[in-house]
Amino acid sequence: MKKYSHQFVYNCDSLLSFGWDRPTDEQTVICYLQMFSDDQLMKTLAGRMSDAELEEIYNLISRVLKTHLDESEYHGLFLKEKH
């Protein structure tokens, strides 16, 4: 059974734009992140990114997770494991 899903990007039929309003910003970020995490795209990009760029993305994601999720949410929502 697959742990992760990326269904929002397939079901989102609204405008993808940033700076319009909060709901549109949220939907755009969700779609961009799901498109960005595509296996083929990430394989291409990761090999071309500098060490600093890789670290920057890793640090951003880690900071957002630590800021907005408690430990139980981190394990359940991000790692998809029972805690």
C-alpha cells in the first residue's frame, strides 16, 4: 500500500496564481509542491542543484514542519507512521 498521495493537483481546477487571495495562494502552493515532487522532475533537478540549493530546500521544509506540526502530527502526517 502506498503511503503518500498527490491527488490535489489532479482535482484542482481553479486558478494557479500567487498574491490573489489566501485560498488561491494555498491552492497554488499545494499544486506547485505536488508538481515539484514529481519523481522525474526531482531526479532531473536534484542532480543539477548545488549543495547550497539542496540544503536550502531541506532547511525550509524542516523549518516549516517543526514550526507547524507537533511530534505526533510529524510522525503521522509526514512520516506516515504510527507514533
